[in-house]
Amino acid sequence: GDWLGMIGGGQLGRMYCHAAQSLGYKVAVLDPDAQSPAGAVADLHIRAAYDDPVGLRQLAERCKAITTEFENVPAQSLETLASVSLVRPGAHSVAIVQDRIREKAFIESTGVPVAPYAAIHAQQDIDAVPEDLFPGILKAARLGYDGKGQARVNTREEARQALQAFGGVACVLEALLPLASELSVVMARAADGQAVFYPSARNEHRDGILAVSIVDAQLADQAIAIQAANAALAIAEGLRYVGVMCVEFFVLQDGRLIANEIAPRPHNSGHYTMNASVCSQFEQQVRVTAGMPLGDTASLCSVVMLNILGDVWFDRASGLKREPDWTAVLAVPGAKLHLYGKSEARRGRKMGHVNVLGATLAEAESAASRVALALDIPFQP
Ligand code: ATP
Ligand code: MG
Ligand code: MG
């Protein structure tokens, strides 16, 4: 079969490989890490840095189309590859999304609201921000994920200290908003402009890391979900985006919808699609990368996705490391386990997830409670 290319060797790349191989493609993964989850299942693992000219040339010459699994791929690398092969999403989209300052300004320009914020390039910028950005969150403009590179700041003085602690890198300072809930929209846009949407997921974070995503198949056409899908479409069209992308949203206590950030790839909150949708977000990424017809995003059932962090390997009472009780998880009807094959479990590290399916949300939630109990992770239906 044809070869597809993937820049990045993490779990998103691994699930992409599985989906691509099921459709008859071979996948070449570019990642420097010999132990990478995607490299281990790829048909070819090119062990080189994301900006290594030799590795990039090898990838481009082998593959008819190339995609990526993380936003921090050097945009220049995508540009280099694009002179030889198809690259989706394009460098221009990724360059905006990987810098919070450009990302926020861009989202605003499409008419979609964002949190009140200020770009911070130096200490003087903190002196000038309006008082109503406090209490706020200082976020490094680049390279943050899972809440890393962020600090809650109650006062201007705390913001100054946080900026110094970050080494003075470019940041955004945004107001801490009163959230009612969080949701996200995963969508795909093809080269001809056609777009498809998955039902939006309701997300719960713990310590800045996604913990739970929930989709009630009976509530797919709620007004707020339609509003979110329209906002995601405006953003995708503005970016002339080709590929799978996700927009994270906040729903405020007064009901307003605010865009938080864009991921130029499949998203953790879309992992539910692997079992609860006709076509998963990874198959969708394969299709859109390869220029095949977009897949069916219809839901098959309701679903609760529970993330499995490395914490699950540490016994709560003794603190000692042990293998989690997978047998108890697999004994729960409706539970589908996905592990990423990471070499070492560390606290806060994403190791896998469980999609718990149900004909109704109540059914999925009650089964998810059993899974959560088996893994000793908190979950309240
Ligand atoms: P990801 O892993 O999703 O890329 P990230 O490190 O880019 O995470 P954000 O998405 O910016 O971080 O923030 C992580 C979480 O922190 C959000 O999902 C939300 O729960 C909370 N949060 C972030 N910004 C705000 C805000 N302005 N007001 C209230 N809560 C916020
Ligand atoms: Mg992020
Ligand atoms: Mg986020």
C-alpha cells in the first residue's frame, strides 16, 4: 500500500498508525526517541529530530502525504516537507496554533470570543495590563501542555514573579474565568473545504490534565453544541485548515461560550470516537491526510472516557509501584481499554484510557464508576 508520514512518536501517532494500517497504508514515523509509542508500531521508524534535514528528506521521499500529532513540530519542518510531499495541516495553520499570542489574536479575528488577555513580552507589559485580568493565569506562549508552563496569579506582583520563574519567555496573561463546564469539538476539514464534526464532549480536568470526557448520544444537538461547532468551523475556515483539529471551549456560568485553544490534530477529548463513533478521529486523520472521503462521525452510543495516568501504578496506601488491575477493568461490560505502550509509568503521565460505552449515558456512567473503582481514580456520575 501507499505510505503515510507522521511527525511525532507519542500515543496520538501510535493510534494513527493503527488506524492507517487497518486501511491498508504503511506509516513512517519521525521521532528521535527509540522508545516512542508510535515508533514501536510504525512500519518504519525514522529516528531523527523533528528538524533534522536527513530525517525529513527520508520521510518526504517515502510518503505521499504527511501529518503530525503534536502542535510543537517546527513549522519550518512542515514547510520543508511541503516542497516534496502533501503536508496536512499546513505550516501556516500550525504556526498560528503553536503560539498562544498568535492563536488568541487569530481566534478573535474570526469573531469567536476568547478570555480577556494581554500578550506579555517583558516585565513592563505586566505593569500595563488592566486590573481586571486578576486573578488570572500566566501561560507560556509556546510549548505548554497538560497545564505545564502555567501559573495562577492573584496579583500583579505574583504575575511578575511567575514571569521571572518562567525565565522571561513570551506569555499570555488571561483572566481566570468562572467556568460552568468545559467542552470540545473535534472536526475534520478536507482540502475541498468540506467539513465534518463529532458530537462535542463535556470535559473534566484535574490539575490541568484532562481526566474525563463524556458524550450523551441523546443530547448531540443541544444549542451550546451547535454554537461550538459553528465557532470551530469559523476557526477552521479562517485557518484554511486541512486535517483533523480540536477546539477547546469554556462555558461560563452566565452561559457564554469562550474558545480556549486549538489543537491541530486529534485530541484526547476525542478518544471516545475510537469505540463510540462510526469512524474514529484517527481514521478520520488518515482519510483526510490521504485525500480519501471523510468518514462518518455519527455516534453509536453514549460514552464516558476515563484517562489513565501513571498515578494508577502507585498503590494509594503504600505508595509502591504495582501493575493496575486490568482484569477488573476488562470484567466491566462496555469497557474498552487502550494502553499506549509507554516504557515507564510516572505520575501525571498519560498511559492510556478506557472508553466505557452504554446505550444511555446513565448506563455508561454506572459502568464507568466500576472501572474507576477498579483503577482507584475519582469519578462522580
Ligand atoms: P492541554 O493539555 O489541553 O493542551 P494546556 O496546558 O494547553 O492544556 P489550557 O487548556 O490552557 O492548558 O488550560 C488547562 C485547563 O486549565 C483548562 O482546561 C481549564 O480547566 C483551566 N483553565 C485554563 N485557562 C483558564 C481560564 N482562563 N479560566 C479558568 N480556567 C482555565
Ligand atoms: Mg494546550
Ligand atoms: Mg487545553
